[in-house]
Amino acid sequence: MSHPDGRLNLRPPGTLKGVSSVLGPHGVGASPGEKKSRNKSTRGKRKSIFETYMSKEDVSEGLKRGMLIQGVLRINPKKFHEAFIPSPDGDRDIFIDGVVARNRALNGDLVVVKLLPEEQWKLIKPESNDKDTEAADESDLPEELCGHHLPQQSLKGYNDSPDVIIEAQFDDSDIEDKHNTTQDVLIDGVKNLSVCVPDKGNASSSAPVLKDDSTSMLQDPRTLSEKSLQKSAKVVYILEKKHSRAATGVLKLLADKNSELFRKYALFSPSDHRVPRIYVPLKDCPQDFVTRPKDYANTLFICRIVDWKEDSNFALGQLAKSLGQAGEIEPETEGILTEYGVDFSDFSSDVLECLPQSLPWTIPPEEFSRRRDLRKDCIFTIDPSTARDLDDALSCRPLAEGTFEVGVHIADVSYFIPEGSHLDKVAAERATSVYLVQKVVPMLPRMLCEELCSLNPMTDKLTFSVIWTLTPEGKILEEWFGRTVIRSCTKLSYEHAQSMIESPTETIPEKQLPPISPEHSSEEVHQAVLNLHRIARHLRQQRFVDGALRLDQLKLAFTLDHETGLPQGCHIYEYRDSNKLVEEFMLLANMAVAHKVYRTFPEQALLRRHPPPQTKMLNDLVEFCNQMGLPMDVSSAGALNKSLTKTFGDDKYSLARKEVLTNMYSRPMQMALYFCSGVLQDQAQFQHYALNVPLYTHFTSPIRRFADVMVHRLLAAALGYRERSDTEPDVLQKKADHCNDRRMASKRVQELSIGLFFAILVKESGPLESEAMVMGVLNQAFDVLVLRYGVQKRIYCNALALRSYHFQKVGKKPELTLVWEPEDPEQEPTQQIITIFSLVEVVLRAEAAVLKYSATLKRPGAQSSLGLEEEDPDDELED
């Protein structure tokens, strides 16, 4: 029986018997060999489908001896029978074929695998660099690579914030490819698609439907000269179940109405096809589900896996909650948050009791004697116009001989979080705020985020500051760290700061600026912004001279309807000089603090490293670019940056090609990770590849990242404000790992939220039309980057009104020739050639289900007849 609020009665489910003999593994993604083995009836004799896990002792011994390998499991969202873990030697990922080989592990789990005999390894054709499988993973751009972008809780949705950046570029969505990148082919059709044969006459005889021979297993040793092998393995143990074991999806009745199972269980079908189907007890389902199943066809439920037996294709679970209608923003959002284990519950009374109880709170008098008083200085914040958690402020005061005193002032959040308190524990568990298009799930209670810690103007605030004496070129002459008290004189938006930068000699009218405290003038603030901008330009230029890399990618922002919350339009977020100004000083502060804490605590510093890109993928990409006549130097981050920023020209074609190249080179990039300095022996591994610096950390966003709180505590101990911690490096590393896990989850949630809103926009306002650039060509499909919206989609030839199509390779470059059926029978068919870097017109249309949309090619020469395009789309979409 369900409750009015949507929660369901949860009862301990019974034990399933004979499950594997009743239903086959349809939809689970089993390989053909698995299916055959399961079709035999067990008739009371329960045959195991999965191997029993090895013992902890055997796993530990096997890992020590190098007989076993551990790694995070990535399941391909497009081909969910394929999974991978990274290879310890940095070479091609290790392949895990099928559900049986995965042995009940889910996406993101830390698993232990055993290599299969070499004759069972995966076969790879040399020119098919299997981007479709390996790169369709959860690879990430580290935040320092792509600019400081973070959505705020606002109607603008996807705004920008000083030092929190989206590190991920690839969607962690399901097989339906919401806005997922399709990283298949760069050279060959990389994977010859096993798609349905098109209608008769649709494909030319020279474009046969080929089976996917790049994933076939080794059969003929004579082919080894032409093909290479990829190590393949099976899961023998799950070290850590990092997947939440929760999924959103829909309920269905079992197919066999006469079976014993039908009377006891319903089938839960997850939206994410990488999660198995799940049996749930009927007693957990709504009372009338069996008699009126169609009433629930579009109802989203949350289900949690509670068990997965060795002899069952499907898992066993419990319904946790009924969310509401599929396709609606709030049910879908709650489902996303739950699947990724985001705690969005209200803070408990135990946590709230840790906050100051007498309000309004004022700084205790003794704090002033312990801190440097900067309340008279001209200090201000620069944030998105709607931001409410202001955790960083800047100051810039001219000194004698043309130098400047520049300060970065960060909210002293650790002052309000007693170590070991309930507040500390919940903040450490949440580890990060999670930013959705329409709202934020905060790491800390709002009283802290928006009042006590937020550096709101014209109020005294506790801060931790880094203050430098800098030359106009940004050279550091002196450096000071310490606890401070500030009084921000104004809250500037990025737009305010940008207008000051663009009008260096003009006085900005007072009505165009926010209130400024009487102790300081708008001219003083204006001059400070200009000075910071000039220094930041030098800092930025020097960073790239020193070998930094930047991979800016298109970021989507939404305008939302005030009443309904539905997306009205979207646009690509523009990253301007005011954003870059803040970014440079946040980077400078983070690097300064990293050096300070590491010098003081070489075994206990919490730092952030960025490993170099995956060599195999990078080399494949370089080979492709060479064939396309685009030589790339990837010998270092700086060399790659120079190759990518070569002048392509400023026409539409050149800029689009640069976007595609940037996107391609984001794929081999690895995640940036928090780590404890005491657990890595080789200091070369501390290196941050993208920034090309030896030491880096996060210090500048403690309101929304717990890692920064930990770094604040380290810095306080380094400066003698508190006792140094005697925590062992291994314990700190576990905390760092948790921060990494939650940061990854928050980015996935963020991306899925953007994907949700874009899908709804296509449904509500589409079809949407845009120019796109071709990123990859297969034998019956091609991938495009939709330039107006920054999304990537695959376009299938058999979904187009074609008379025929023909795939061929010109040299090693793939090429699809499309022959369009004429609209007028008396006209000749139109021929269109699709190659990588072709500019095409695409149309995005909603499919039957609200959260699916597809891309088709606009017929050459066709007039626009689309919803948003008929009225000037720039009025709608440019916010």
C-alpha cells in the first residue's frame, strides 16, 4: 500500500527460487554464449549463472602477486554488455565482455578482475581505435582545463562562478543518448554498426550491414598480423560497491501469467540500461498495480537492489518511493539525485544545533585580536548576479614604485564547523554542493551558506586570506597567509565587472552598479577591477607560456519560466574577461596554499593531482589528425595547447572545426584527483598536467567543497592557529577518495540535469534547428557536434529520406555519400557527401517519450519550418 506522499511500504522480500529457469536475460546485455547456456531448464536444480566471489584472503594475495588487477568498472552506456577497467600500465583499457563476466558489479564499482587466457582476448582492427567503447566512459576534463563554470540557483540556470568548474564533458546517461558524446570513429567507422538492415533500396550494394568484427574474439591466429589484441578479464570480487544500488524506472507485470513468480513479483525496468532488471515483491507495489498496470505505465519509481543471487539473471529489490510522472522535472530530478546517492534531505536537528543559536550572530570581540583587520580596505566580490553563497572576495591596492597589494579573501568556513561535530560529519559525507539547473543541494545548512559564511556586502565577515605584493606583470615579491576580518564594500556581478573592463576611461552610471559602501567610491572599485584585470592578463599569458593547457567547451545555459519552471530557451554561456580575472587569482591562491601546506606537512597535505592523458587514445587521435592534414604536437600539455590554439581563422567553419578538435582532445584526458601527499612516494605523480604545475590544491570554495575545509584546517595548523593533526596518511586518503567519489557523482547529476532540461526544451519548443559539424563517420551513421547548443548526437542514415547511401574510405578517411529522394518526382536526387569536419544542418526533434530526442539531417536546400526558427530565435535563446 502506498502512502499519500508517494512512499511505499517496504517489507523484507522473500527468497526467490528458480528465477533463472523462468525468465531469460533479455535486456540485460548478455553475450550470445551466455544466452545459450541459460536456455536449458534447470528443473529444480538451480544452476549458477555467476561465479562465486573469491575470498578476501585470496584477493589480497592475488593483488600482491600481480595475478589480479583492481580498478573502477565503467560500463558503456551505448553498448551495455561492454565494460572496462583502466589498465595499470596505462595502455589500452582491459575489456570485460558481458553481464556474466561483470559478475553482478555495477557501473562505478571498485572491482578486482582476473585476466582471461589470451585466446579469449578481444580482437581490435588496427585502424578501429574503439573510441565507441573506451571513450564512451566517464572520462572527465579536470576543472582547471575548461574554465570556471558552475550553475547557480537562478533562472539563468547555468551561470559561472569563480573557481568551481565542470570537470566532465561526457554524459553518464543511458543507451538513449540524451546528450551523450558518440566517440566512435575517427578513422574508420571505428565500429561497423550492427544496426537493422534499412528498407529495401535504402542502402547501396556497396554499403552492406556489417557485423561488429572489431569486438570479435580471436579465432584465426593468421589474422594477428592485421589485428591486435585487447586484454580481457572477468570480475572475481567487488572491493567497494560505489554504485548506489538505486535506480529509477518503471514497473511492469511479468510476461508469464501462469508462473509462480507472477503471483509474487513485478518486474522493475530501470531507465539506465546498465542496471539489471529487478524483481520487486508485489506487496511493495501499489495496491491496484496488478489489476490496473497501465495506470502506472508512465509512473517513475525508485528501486533499490537488495540482493543478486548467483543463479538469477535479474536482481532482487525493494521499491523505495513513487516519484510521479516520467518526464516531469521534479520527479526526474529526484530520481537522478537518488541514483547518484546525493543526500538532499533536510539537515537534522543535531546538525542545526551546531550553528550559532542566538541571531543575528556577531563576531566575538576576541576574534578581532586574533586576526588581521581589513575592514577598511576596498574589498569586493565578483559572482553571478544571482549567487547567494559568496565564498571569495578580492582586493587590489596600489603601492609605491608601481607594485600592488592583491588579496584573495576566502570565507573562514572551518571556524563554524567544529571538527568531529554532527555538522562536520554530515558536511564530510556530502562532500560537495550539487548544482542543478533549477536549484542547488547545499553541502552546508543555508544559514552557513548564505548568511554566516557568505561574504555579503557591508557586513563584517571572518575570512582566510592570501595577500601578495605583485608587480604589474604579476610577479610575486611577497606573500602572506592569515586569518582576517573583512567588510566587502559591494557585490559585483560578472556583468558589472565586465562593463568596467570594457569602459576603462568612462564612469559607470551609479544606477548601473550595485550599492557601494560610503567608505569607498565607485571609481575606487572601478580602478581596482581594472588593475586586477591587467595583472590577471599577465598571469594568464605567463601560465600558457609556462605550458598550461585549456580545453574550453561549449556550455549550455537555460532561461526558465518563472511560474512553471520549464525551460523557455537556452544559449551557450560566454566566458569573458571578468570570469578570467577571478579565475587567475583563485588559481594563484590555490597554488600558493598547496606549496605552504606541503612544505609544512609533507606527509599530510591534501593536494590535487592531474595525471597525463591516456597514451593509447592520445596517439590514436594524433594519427587521425595527421591523416586529416592537421599535425598535432602532444609531447606536453603546453605543446598540445599551442597546437589547438593555432590560428584557424575566424570564419564560422574554422571556429567550428576548432570546437570539434577541442572536444576530441578532451577524451583522452583523465580526472583530476584529491590525494594525501603521504601515500604517493614519487613526487612526480603530484604534477597537475593541465596547469603544468608541481603542486596544486583547492582552498577557494569551502562553502561548497569539503576538500577546501580540510585544506583550511591544514593551513591553520601550518600557521600555528591550531594544533597539528596526527591523522595517518591512509585515513586522509580515504577522505580524499570520498571527496573524489562525491565530486564525480555531483558532476554526473549536473550533466543529467542539463540533459533533462534540454530534452524538455526540445519537447516544448522544438523542433530545434542548428548548424552542426561532423565529428565522426561510420558506415551507416555519423556523429555531429550541434554548434548552437553544444550537444552531440548520432544521425542514422536509415532515419533519413534517402534513396541510397554509400560508405567508402578515401585513403584512410571515411566518407558517406547520401543520395536524397527528391521532393518533386521530376527532379533529380540530391547528393550530399559527409566527411569529418563537414558543416551540416540538423534538426532536433522530440521522440514519443518526453526525455528522448533525436537528430536528423535537414534536406539540402530545404526552407526552415521549425518552431523557434520562425520567430527570431536569437530573441528567444540569447537570454
